Amino acid sequence: MLVVAPFGPAPGKVLSAVEEALADAFRLPVRLRDPLEEPARAFTPARGQWSSTAFLEALVGRVPPGAARLLGVTERDLFVPVLSFVYGQAQLGGQVAVVSLARLRPEFHGLPPAPAALARRAATEAVHEVGHTFGLVHCLDRRCPMSLSIDLADLDGKTATPCPACGALLEGSREMQRTRARTEGARP
Amino acid sequence: MRARWHILVVDDEEAMTESLAAWLREDGYTVDTASSGREAIEKARAREYAIYFLDLKMPGLDGIETMMEIRKLHKDASVIIITAYATVDTAIAAMKEGAQEYVVKPCHPQEISLLVERIIRVKNLERENAILRRKLTRQYRFHDIVSKNARMVEIFELVKDVASQRSTVLVQGESGTGKELVARAIHFSGDRGD
């Protein structure tokens, strides 16, 4: 089971799109949980941004029993020290990941709001970050959600469905097989 | 496959090292880290890395000093200097000492990924070129033309003499006598082959 948890309020349509995309991409049940309190220490005044690593650390101890992965969704603009920003971050081969809606919003770039575009982008990035937790690395197929997004044009060119190569790696991975076995075992 | 390329990230700030290493691992590369110039040199002694990311300002050996030591071990090392203190002088100094690139942190995510991709693409081409050259040279060296015939042995000696000269050579003979083989042997036995 994959669990999605917003840090504070998040648009319902965005969370629904994220749930649906994750369920389709990973063929696992997805549950939305109650909002989490965002980690105040994540804010870095010198940068005016929020530490993505601090969000991951806040998620690590909160993976619900029986959940394979926990994805946090935040409105905050995230960064890692060496980069100017990130759309999200994941523990590569780990259990937690986080996605930021900040730069996915057209408003951030001076454009009019577009809720449908925001939902689509959030869904794609959610699949990207959760894909990393299953060990997938960046893909060269520009339409694959695992490809690196340089800008919104790249993001908008991606689908939320892993390409055949990434799909095969995912299904063939021991981690996914273990996850499916646990999920099947947990079914009544 | 990117996993076969090893990258070393060196920075005395663990948060910087780990964030860059994590980014590169997401790109599919195998990444080692070091927290000082000395540690980086020890790791470079143990293996040759495709790319070295070196922070400019570190206690002890700085990025440029570390780069120079690594170059003694691996003369073709691809080094990227990273720094938060961007000045034209430091950029020039780094490039003069042989850094391949100079990156100011924090940088756009695209910058790191495209830079590494470009360097790896060139390394792939260099590797392929070296393999093809070795195959070609092996195929056409005159040592591989087998003969005990006295006249052929004379020709082999002539090929050896001519191969070391820079003059234009005309090879004459009837059809089927091996003119092309001799021409290639002259080419690959001397400087022309390079």
C-alpha cells in the first residue's frame, strides 16, 4: 500500500490526481491520510526555501504500519544544499518521498492559475519520486515520468505512466515483488 | 549504462556532499564521497573515477591542490570544481590548472546533470575510439604479414624504414600482390597511424 500525506492543506483535486496516478503506475492500493504538520525547522531563512531533506526526515518515522511507501505533498518551495531548487526528493530505494507543488503552479512563474495543469504535474512528479523509492533512476525517455524534468515544458511532456523499460525494471525488482506479496497477504 | 561510471564527490560540508551524491545516484551513476582533499586522494589511489567533483574551499588541501594531486595519479581525470564563492579569478585559476568545468553552488539541477552527461558521452567516445584503434592497428601492423620469403623480408625492412619517414610513399605492384596490406602496414607502423 502507498500512503499519501499532505503537509498542511492541499487542493483536493491535486491529491486525487496523485492517488490515481500512483495506483495506475505502481498497481498498488493508495490511501490518503490526514495532513501532517510541516517541519518548521525545514525553513532556511538564508535561502527563503524549505529543506527537502528535513521533510524526508519528518516522514521517515511516520510510515504507517503495513504501508510500503509514504509520499508527502507540500506547497513549500524545496531545495537541497547543492541545487537551487528541487521539485521533490526521495530516498533512493527507501520508503519516503516528498513532492513540492510550489514550482508546479503556473502562478510561481507569473502565469495565470491552471488547476488541471497543476494536478497533472503533481501526479507525474509523485510517480517520479515514488519511482525512486523503488530504485528507479532517471530515464532517457523524455515521456517517461522517470525522466529528469528541467523545466515545466519537460514536465508537461511527460506522462504519469512508466515507459516499458522502467515498467519492466519496476515489476522485476525484488522490492516490488516483496511489496506485492505483502499487499496480497494483507488482503482479507 | 551509467552505473559503470564512478564519480567522486568531495566537500567538507556533509550536507553538500550527500545532496550532490544523492542527485547523481538518481541519475544512475555510482557515487563515492570524501570529506577532504586527503581522503579524496586516497580514494583516487584505489580507483580511477570518471569525474571528480571537488569543492574549492576545504581545510587542508583545497580543491585545486587536490585536483593537482589527483592528476598525478590519473592524468586525464575530469575534474569539476564547485564553489559558493564565485569570482572570475578563482574560475580562471581553476581552469588554468586543468579543471574541466567550474560550477557555482547552488546551481540549477539541469546544470549538473547535463554537465556530467556531456563528459560521460565524450569518455564513451574516447573509449570506443581507443578500442577501434587497437583493433585496426592489430589488423594492419606489418608484424602480422607472415612470410619467410627473402624478398618479402626485404620488403618488411623497407616498410620499417619508410614508416618512420614523413615522405609520401607510392606502393606499386601487380593486382593481388598485397599493395594495400603493405600500405596499411606503413601507415599503422609509424606516426601516420596516430
